[in-house]
Amino acid sequence: MTIIRFVNGSDAAVRLSVAETLAALQAKPGEAGFVELPGDDGPIHLRPSGVIALFSDARKGNAGFRMGASAAAD
């Protein structure tokens, strides 16, 4: 599993290894400039130019970043 970090700061998990994801992102995008990658909840369509980082994630749903607890309002 690979976690993709986008330029807007959001993340997406895909069901490919980092090497497979890199190969897919380097392939020529379709007519609209999007690449389709397999995600847990269905296909993810993204523009390769919008990706800034890839992280390997062996544990489903935990990329090892964005740690912290939210505070409850009183």
C-alpha cells in the first residue's frame, strides 16, 4: 500500500507498491491528464503533477504522519 501526498496537503491510499505507483504516475496520462489508481474505496483519479510525495504504508490506514489528538470543546 502507498500513501500519496498532494500539493493541497491531502492524502490518498492506493493498493499498489511505491514502485508500481511511481510507474503509473510516470506513464502518459489519459486525455484529461488524469491517471486512475486502485484505492480501498474504488478508483482514484489524479493528476500526476498534483503529487508531491509517496509513502510506503504496510499498515492499512496509518501512514505514520498527521499524528495528534483533537481537543474537545467545553
